[in-house]
Amino acid sequence: MRLIREGGNPADRQMALDETMLILLDKDIIPETVRLWNFSPTTLSIGRFLAVKDWVNEDLLAKYSIPLVRRFTGGGPALHDENGEITWTVALKVDDMMKAYRVIAEGLILAIREFGLKGEFTPINDVVIEGKKVVGMAGAMKKNAVIVHGTFMFDTNVDLMEVIKSPPVKEKERGKPKTRITTISAILGEKVSREKALGALLKGFSEVFNLEDGGLTELEYEVSNQLRWKYNNPKWNYVR
């Protein structure tokens, strides 16, 4: 399986590339892939079907100058701290989303084990430590392929989670987002570096997938550049 290691890029580029990978894998043009990357700058992403007004505190988003992007995948809102999160994408040739979530969760749990901690997959799409989320996943599928992307929160600034709100019924059931999330650093009581987190993530995924370093194809660059407009379009990002 191809491994792509990248640094930080804006949300439009990252989402366009993930959507491109799903399109091309479905057509057997590219191989199955693990991509490790991050949003830069810090970004709030929201699931494809959610209404911004119900899930985002837009005043705080503006106060902190955090851009918003709507994913092409489902799921809830996610705050991506450029200094405290590694974001990852896994593109697989499977026809079962839950199967994809489970096999990816295996790699994430192994990564967490590198810190001497026990992670647990809690369906549908979270990995938790001691009942608090450190990984969230979201996916999309076509006929012949699935793509899942998600967070690995090693040192996320959880105070920024206040830009996320929940509908009153959801908040009553589950509490505020900030209270349900933790980080590797917070649990260990010491700051974990990006390098150490990346090493753990690589080891975990390598034990589940047969990874070989590779790069993006020219077609991936071309198609993703054509899709970037979508993720800069206010109608896509805000209107639901």
C-alpha cells in the first residue's frame, strides 16, 4: 500500500485531494493509500450534511480567525489544531464502511499503544482512551472504494473546541464537545512532540497495512487542483 507523508496545507487543497483519491481509486487508477498530513492553518471541518448554524459558534470562529470547510464525508464537526493533530487518510478497495473503520481503528489502537496507553474502538467512528475521544473518523464510499479520514490528537488545544456547539438535545445527552475529548499529552501529563506522534502512527498503520513510501501522481495533482474551487465556495461550505 502506498504511503504518502505530507506537511500542512490549507483546507481546500486537503479536501480536494482526498476527494480526488476516492474518485481515482474507485476507477482503479491509483493504489490503496495511507496519507499523513495536517491542516494549516488550524481549521474547523464540518460533515457534509450538517447545518453550520446548528453546530458552529460562528462568533467564536471569527474571533479566533479559524477557517471553516465542509467535508465531502459525513460525521460531525472537528477542530483541527495545526500544532496538536496529525490528520490521516486511508483509501481502501472495500465495499463495507464498517469494515474499513474497524481495520483502520486497529492501526490507531496500535499507535496509541506506543505511548503505553490502551485505546478502544467505539462504533461508529471513534477511538477513545478512558472513555474520551482522541480519534474521530469520517468516511465516504463509491461502488468500488472507500475513503476514511480522521484525527490523531496528540496535543490539540481543547480550549478551541468551544467553536463547536451541539443542538440542545445532543448537548443534553452527551455534554459539550470539549468535555468529551482528550489528547495523548493530557493523559500522559507531558507534552508529546509531533515527531513522536507521527512515529507512533506510522508504526501502528505499518503493522496493519503493508506500506511503501510513494508520491502523488500527476493526475492526482491535476484533478485535485480542479476541485479546489469547491472547497473555497461559500455555497458548499455554509449552505445546507
